[in-house]
Amino acid sequence: MDIPNIKHEVTETDLSHLRFDNGFVRELPADPLVTNIPRAVRNACYTRVDPTPVRAPRILAWSDAVGATLGLRTAESWTGEAAEVLGGNRVLQGMQPYAARYGGHQFGNWAGQLGDGRAITLTEVIGVDGARHDLQLKGPGKTPYSRTADGRAVLRSSVREFMCSEAMHYLGVATTRALSLVATGDIVVRDMFYDGNPEPEPGAIVCRVAPSFVRFGNFEILAAHKEFDELRRLADYVITQHFPQLGAPSPTTYAQWFEEICRRTATMVADWMRVGFVHGVMNTDNMSILGLTMDYGPYGWLEGYDPQWTPNTTDAEGRRYCYGNQPHIAQWNLLRLANALYPLINDKSPLEHGLAVFSDAFNTATGRIMADKLGLRELDQPGDDRLIAELLEILQAVETDMTLFYRNLAATPVDAENDNALIAPLRRAFYSEDALAPAHTNKVAAWLRSYAARVRHDALPPSGRIARMNRVNPKYVLRNYLAQLAIDGLVQDDASMMKRLMHVLQRPYDEQPEHDDLAERRPEWARNRPGCSALSCSS
Ligand code: AMP
Ligand code: MG
């Protein structure tokens, strides 16, 4: 069935007024069994399964912008129909909920079948923009893919996904979004530190929204089991639905499609690097086929600039998913996807070409980003590579806040003769007093002198240059400790910090001086506090 691309307006809070369409369920092979017990599923892309009801669903947070795209007014009732549907207690007529089947490479190893163990897509909604949006609940109970786990999510990780996916959107990073955060009224037990001390925690469900939640792993599982017919059907569906510009599926189209996935993934990761985001679990089952940031788990934001930093305690040993390794891992994951798609193309060279496109696209994007971050016209002068290498060296030499450094670089008076004046706007970026001793400030000042000379060489009008820098160097990011403060508040039934953050993070590049306190260095109390510095996968 073709959905005509007509715009419609719905301004109800009532979800039953939305236009549902279930393309994924209609077009793709279903698991013939509907028994909801953990099992290996074969020759299918999904299993039909309904959410398991919760005790007392209550909406804690709502994204007005996402709601408006779907055609929903801001939920006024925190316990009415919207809470019932988005908490998984009611399936509306026209919805056909399902859990997707996928596998994945986790920490470098093939892990076999994973699947939506605690995610259920309720339906696809044709939004007021005419586009297709999947509504997916995270934490709605067990599915055939739950293995030994409970299919639930705790409040702390749900708040983190809700807030960060919206914040990333406003930073201009490709991402899935979030419509609602629902407290379930149920208790979920988690061993947060994996130290044998499970604790009861409040449960929650996020309704996340994206054109599609298909991952690299959805293709990998089909290829791994040599289910080539299903593999082709999934590829054709994704191309027809989400990459229509590529035309009718064929081996040539598959190759162009892979290239496009490589390009989008490169752009996404270049943006992560730009804003200091560390995903934390770049397994292939967490990589979106649309190049969207997805599956927000133990992610984190760089405070001190450190390419080795990983927020994920499970990754502390190998640092596979640390900040600096993200581009490499993205390409490694794309190679896994290439292997999965090979049976459709039967030719290595276009896939190798796609991987080369990833490198080119990443390098081009990064060059543009660095030029913008530094307020330079282009990185086309002989000393530019050295200027950047020296910058990254001084950022690592002592603990230096990445966000504050780049943001405040725009305030450096490039015409100043005096080192103190050059360095003054950057002092707030240093974490320790030692950094302010001459041993280090002399190095920073020396770099700033070269930088200032380079800026003067470009001779761009200062106001335009500074505005451009401020469009790529955010003032406000979801610092790890800020997310934790929002969680601490909600646990006490106080949503004020979350609301304030959600409001400020909608304009991360604007000064908003009344919120300066949210753009400060991480306070010392948060340096080693759980949730503020290191996070586990327990969620
Ligand atoms: P993640 O590390 O959260 O990306 O999850 C990896 C796999 O484990 C996916 O198949 C998830 O659906 C599944 N999973 C994670 N947590 C749970 C849970 N509490 N219940 C059931 N499945 C889960
Ligand atoms: Mg995942």
C-alpha cells in the first residue's frame, strides 16, 4: 500500500487520532510463532509481541517538538490515554507491535541472536510532515529475544536516553528522538555495579521515535544463518522505504546503498567527535542503518579532552569504544555490514569502495569541522596540520575541558600582543591550579600566538568568524553530572532540573547567560561519583 504524501494536522493528545501504518510488519517475513518465550527465531525479521502491562504509568517528560511532528498536542494528562499507550498498557486499534530480530558483534566478537529483548515497536505513524516515524517502547517487558533478562528498563537509564537523544538532535547530530518518558510504577532490580548487590529501582519506559530502528545487526543475523531470501527482502524494504532516491533494488543499488550508509555513518561520527560525545557501546547491534545515533546506554561527554576516555566501565580495560577510537570502530562495524551484504552483491570491490568512501567522508567532514571550530576559512595553509596537532597535544597535556576550551576560543582577542590577554578567556577550561602555572600557560600562549597569526592571515570579519565558531562549538552539552542531577531530582519526584536542562539544551549554541551555571566545568564532587564519570551497561 502506498501512503500518499499528504500533509495532515492532528492536534489531539489522543494517540488514536494518528495515522498508523505497519509497513515493516506487512512487508517483511514474520516469525510464524507468537509464543512469548525466549528462543532462537529463524527465517524472520520480527516476532509479533505486545507490551506487558505495568502498574501505574505516568508521563514524566514529553518532547513537544516530536509530538508536534507526529500530530500530537502536548500531553496534558499525565495519567490518561497517552500514558496508558506509551507505558504499554493499551495497544490501539491499527497498531501491530513487534520485536525485531537481529544479531551483532559485541566488543569485537560475533554474539549470535540478540534482537529487541526490551524494545517493542508499537507502530509506524505517518506524521504531519508526511514522513514515517516508528514509535518504539524501550522497557515494555519480555519478548522472544529477552534471553534471561526481564525486558524492563530503569528510570536512570531512561532519563539518560530521553534527555540525550533530544540534546543530540538540537546539537545537529543525526539521532533517534524521544517522545515520552513514562514512569511505570513498578520496581526493577538491577546490580548497577555488577558487584553482587542488586537493588530495587523505579522502572520507566521511553517511547523513542525514528524513521527506522533497523541496525547493522538485522542484516548480520540473516547472513549468518544464510537466510538470503529474507536478507534480500529486508534490504529491498529498507531501500524502497528509506532510500527511495537510489531507485529499484539491484546489485548496483545495493552497492550505492552501502556507500550511502558509509557516508552517513562518517558524518554521524564526525559530529560525535565535534561535540565530545562518546557512545560507549558501539556494537554492530547498536549501529543504525540510517546513520542515526541510537541505543543510548553508558554514553558520556568528554570533560577533560582525552582520546582514551571511555564512559563504559565494561570497556575500561580494552578501551575499544573510547572517544578517539570511534571513527575506527565505525569503519570496523561497516566492514561487518559489508560482509553481511556481500551475498546480495557477490562482488567485493564496491563494498571496499564504500569503506574507502567512509574514510574520505570522515576526513572531509573532520577537516570542515576543525576549520569551523577554529574559525578558519579552510585548512589549506602549510602550517595547519602542525597547528592542529599542537592544539591536541596541549589539550591533553593537562586536564582541559574540551567544551569550554573550544567555546571560549572564540573570545580570544586575536589582535592582542599580550599572552595574558590571549589566554584569559580560556582559564575556565583548566581543571587544576597546576595548569595555570607558567610551565603550561607558556605553551598554551605560544600556541595561541600561532593561532592568532593564522586567524589574522585569513582576515575574516571577526563577527562572522565568531558566529561560525559558535555554531559548531556548543556552550551547553549534557554533561555527565548534569544528567545525574536530573536523575537525582526525578527520583525525589522533582522534575525541575530535567525540565530546565531540556529547555536549555534546545539551544546549545546560544549564550543564554541566565544559565551560565550549566556551562561550567564538572565540579570536583562529580569526578568519581557513579553515574557522573563511569557508567555500567546495567540499565
Ligand atoms: P544493549 O547492550 O542494551 O544494546 O543490549 C544488547 C542486547 O541485550 C539487546 O538484544 C537488548 O535487547 C538485550 N537486553 C538488554 N537489556 C535487556 C533487558 N533488561 N531485558 C531483555 N533484554 C535486554
Ligand atoms: Mg542495543
